[in-house]
Amino acid sequence: MTTIVNEVVDGKTSKPGGRKGMPKTVKNGILTVLLVLVLLAFVQIAVKMGWVSPLILSAPTDVWSAFIDQWSTPNFWADVWSTLAATVLGYVLAALVAFFIAGMMILIRGLEPVVMPLIIAVETMPKIAIAPILILWLGFGQTGKVTIVALVTFFAILINTLQGLRVTNKDEYELLQSLGATKLQLFRYVRLPRSLPYVFAGLRTGAVFALIGAIVAEFVGSENGLGALILSARSQFNVPGVWALLFDLMVIGVIIYAIMAALEKKLLFWSKDQTNPTG
């Protein structure tokens, strides 16, 4: 009886005959796909029946045709690379600067109260408002786009990293202090390892913001990139083309997020959610 209760609690019950049911993740995936198909079918019917203007919402079949046509456009992949390069470079730059500043705030007492108000002041400024100024300063090339991406991404990574570096095990910290460990050694062996789950949380959030920053920069001033293509398609009232480009951005964003999630799972296999006893 105890074994059965434990299996129920652990979610390991099986069907009669020893056959296990379909994994929950697979069921959720199937339900998600079905929901998407139902929504797409509804939009298709709504547009074709004239319930919604095609200038507002395009039929999924038209969007798919535009998506396929993009692949044969000569400069399409160059624009994809331009957006992707700005996203990755700005993301890496923001991460490095955020790690450095967060580490300095922890190691140098009194630095955070001086620096953090300035960072918050810059962060509260709408990026869409300061982007034109940055483009004027840095030009319409990759430098301006990378800088805007870094600004959009920086704060999320900094806050999560800073919060993670504050989380320490009191017993470990006091033990190393009693053994004469320096502040740098305490940072390396106590603070840094325990901060990694928080760091990766910031990196996953920043990965989404980075792509948004790249598109904002291309909207403001750029002759290439997916953002520039969206503006071009909009000016031509090519609504299916706009939706197809948005689909491209969605795919890129999901891939970037999935890469960061997989990297976190690979590197932080030792970390478990302490609020979930089943791990």
C-alpha cells in the first residue's frame, strides 16, 4: 500500500499490464499544436469569408506563401545575418559588461549606491527615444545596432547577476573566512557558483530582449536587417510579407532562447529547484 501511495505522489503510476501512459510533456505538446491549428483555421476562415479585412490580418496560407518566397529573395539571408549578428554581438557585449559591473559592486563596498542610480536612470529612458541619437552618433551600420541591443539587454542580466551574487551559504562563507580566505577567493568559491542559476535566468531573459533591441535599431535607422524589411513591406502594404517576417523573428527568438535553456541544463545539471522535492 505504501509503495502504491509513493508511486502516485511521484507521478510514476502505470496503466494495467505494466504499460505506462503517454508522457505529460508529449500530451502538452500535442495540445499546443492542436490549439495553434485551430486558431490558424479560424483566422483562415475569417479572412476568406470577409469577416476581417486582409489589410489587417492575412490568411495563414498567404503568409506561408510569402514566407516561402522570402527564401528565394537574393538579399534575404544577408538581412537575416545582419539582424542575427547585431543580436548576438550586442547580447554578448551586454553580458560581459553586466557581469563585470555586478562583480565590482559585490567586491567593492559602497560602489553599488553610487553606480546603481545612474544605471537605473539610463534604463528608465525609453530606448526607442534614445535610439535615433545613438544612430546619429555611431552611424547606420552594425555599431549602432549592437550598442542599442546591448542597452536593451544589459539591465535584465545585471539585476539577475547581482541578485545571484548576493545569495551565499552562511556556513560556507564563515568557514572560508575563518580559514583566512580573501574577498576574491570568497567571491570565486562561494558567491560565483551559487549565482549561476540567477545568471542564466538573466541570460535567458536577455536573449529575448536582444532580438527586440536589434529590430528597434533597424526600425530607427538601418538599410538592412529584418526590421528594415518589415518597414519596406509595410510601406508597400504587403501585409502577408510583414506577417511572414514576424514569423521569421519568432523562429529566431525561440531558437536563441532554446539554445540558452539547453546550455543552462547542460552546465547547471547539479542545480535543482529547491521548492520542488521531486526535482
